[in-house]
Amino acid sequence: MNTLTTILPGKSEELPLEVEKCGSWIFDKNKWELLHQKWRECSEVILKMKDWCDRRKIKLVIAILPDQFQVDQALREAVLNKYKHIAEKNLDLSHPDNLIMNFCRTHNIHCLDMLGQFQEQGKTGMLYASRDTHWNEAGNRLAADLIFKYLEKNRLLPPRPRRLTPPGGPSSGAWRRY
């Protein structure tokens, strides 16, 4: 049971829809002015983080975590059916991610957008815990794999240590680095 259903017993079926309804505004084209205002505030903080990292010769990497509303078609349909004031035609599920990606490109910040892969995998399996907005095991595995591949592809991981192997094979007892 998640924390929200513990706090609000009896609301376990309604609460996830309410949570998603409250967060869905960021995808609503009619509310992009507010989104862009909030994004400008966030982007200032990210630029300060980048400056801090740059001064220490650290590569800043941002991973955009997909919201369940963006990925889970059944959940999205349930929200749209329950809250008729949210019009699907006014939603752009990739706009917030695109804002972040464009910002990162402009400021030379490494950025991984996992939305496409999550949407694709979400078609055939659940990636979020039931009645919860957090990833389940499959979602965590997918995110971990995507992050690792991104870091590896962009050479952002430290080199792997060389294996120790004995010169005459494992049973020889003499070890050296290869």
C-alpha cells in the first residue's frame, strides 16, 4: 500500500486518478504559459548546477523520468473519462520533455529522455506499481538499463578495471594483470 492510500483510507481507487489529474496540467497546451514560467525558474537552478559541476570538471547528466500519465494509456483514459474538463486534444505528452531536451542541447548538458522507450515498453507491460505513481520492478529495470546504456554510449562511466588472470590459467596460482 502506498503512503497516500494509508493517509487517505477508502480512497485507494480514486486517489491515483486525482494525483494524475493534478499533474496533467503540464501537458495541457492551454497552460503552457504557466509551464514555461515554471520551467524558466527550474532552468535557472539547473544552470547553477551546471556551473558548479563545470568548475569541478564534473559532467552534469540529466535523466528525464517519464510520468505515468505519459506512459500508461489505460490510466490516461481513466483520468480523461473521470475529469471531462481535461481534453485529450489539448494534451501534448512530449512537450515538457522537449522543453528540457532543447534546454540541455542549448547549454551543452547531457540529457537522457526515457519517454519513448517507456511508452513503447508500456504498450506490452506494466512499468508502474498498481495505484501508485512509482515504477515497479520492470520500470526500474528499464530505467536502469537506459541510464547505463546512455552513460556507456557517451563515455561517462569510469573505465572498467582489468581482470586478474593467472598466466598459466586459473589453477596455476600465479596472478598478473591483463
